[in-house]
Amino acid sequence: MLAPYLVGLVGLVLLPAAVTLALAFTEYDLVNPPSWAGLANVSELVTDPVFRVAVTNSLVFALVAVPLRVLLALGLALLLHRRSFGVRSARVAAMLPTAVPEIAYGLLWLWLFNPLYGPINQLLRVGGENGLTVLGRTPPQWLTDPTDARAAIILMSVFTMGETFVVLLAARRALPADVYEVAALEDATGWDVFRRVTLPLMAPVLALLVVRDLIASLHFSFVPAFVVTDGGPPPYATTYLSLFIYRTGFEYLRYGYAAAATLVMMLLTVAAVLVQWRLFRRYRAFYRL
């Protein structure tokens, strides 16, 4: 029964990872045979300013986008877990952005972020004068200002929380009702119920989703940064590790160097997952889960 999964795991995960590890120590341009380079690629990465910017951008994106996406999904799951009028439509609306193909999703946001005619800035100008917002400020320049461009990529990622929402919705509906009945008999407030009942019971699912979203965030940033901002505005404001690796390998044909950057990205992901796992173990010990 496990054979198909194991074959896929070996062929699609372990084997490519092994090839990437081997290429990380070579110079390879896909034309000439790979030549051994030792730690030259790693040494170059340490001194590469673009790589350092890409690492910083990826870490900031993960630290901001992942909590926002999980918190939004959790809030919607708690809000929409009961059956009532309009709940089904709201659930579909929460899932819809995730079902849109990534390229189409990026092109849609490219239109939304248009600084002159985009709906977002048009709404921000409502109540303002001379093209300014109601607060008297210039609307965000989503495609030309480095800070606004980073915020745009994060904003795009927040709405793709459909899978996280579905899992949290199922987890909330699976919680035993008698626990909430006891809390109601004890006259517990809504905040106390959430803090002492809902959150501890859903903590294992939340921890798994945070780890999964952290891993996925390093890949999700590729299409928005490539389609919407093209890795800019200068200097490399939205160049993330995934985009850096793509351009190094497929535009500059430095596959060995790109493999070394991929190896660093994998190590960063493993380190982040281990840190989260230790924090979750302390959380479980505190609540005695």
C-alpha cells in the first residue's frame, strides 16, 4: 500500500535533493560537463550582496506573511464553523483565491496594484483631494516603492489561505461540544473559552500548519515577485530566494551556483522548522497537552 508513495518520494524528492547536493559543489552550465568546484560556490554566496538581500527578503516575508495568513484563516474558521445563512458563500469566498492559478492570480493583482487606475488606490483616494488619500498622503506606490512592493507581495500571500482555512475549519468542527457546554455552565467569557479551550485543543493542528506554511512561503513568493514586481523595484526589493535561484540557474545558466543557493534555502527551512518544533514542545508542556 505504501509502495506508490515511496516510489514518488524517492523519485520526486530524495533523488532530486541528492542531485542538487552534488551539483552544489560543481560548476555546471548545462552545456559542458560538471566540473568539481569544492566550496567555491558556498564562498561566493557568502560574499554575494544579491544573495544576502534575497535571504533577508525571504526571512522577512516568512516572519510576516505566515502569521498573518494563519491568523486570518483561524479567525475565519472560528467565525464560519457554525451553519447559518450565508456561511457557505463566505466559505467559498475564502477558498476561491487559492483555487485560482498562480499566474492568473499574479496578473489579477498586477491590475489591482496599478498606482493610477488600480481599484485599490482608487478606493484609497475616496474622500481625498488632488489624488491624495483621506489622510492627505500619496497612495502606496505598489510597483515602484521598495517598501510598498514588499507589502504588496505579503498582501497577495495573505489571501491564499484557503487550504489552511479548510483544515482549521474541520479541526474546529471536530472539537467536542461538551467542553463548550461546561464552559458555558461556568459562565466563561468568549476570550477565556478561546484561550483555555479552543486554542489548546487546536494547537497541534496550528503548529503543523505554521510549519507547512513556512516551508511553502519560500516557494509562494516566486510567482508574485516574478509576475507583479519582477524582483524589484531596485535594488532587488522583492528578490526572494526562489527568484534568485531561478534567475541564477535558468537565466545565467549557473546551475552549480543555483544548487548551492537551493541547499542554503533547504538548511534555513530545516532550522526554522526545528525552532518552531521546540517552541511547540514548550507550549505543549505548559498546557500539558
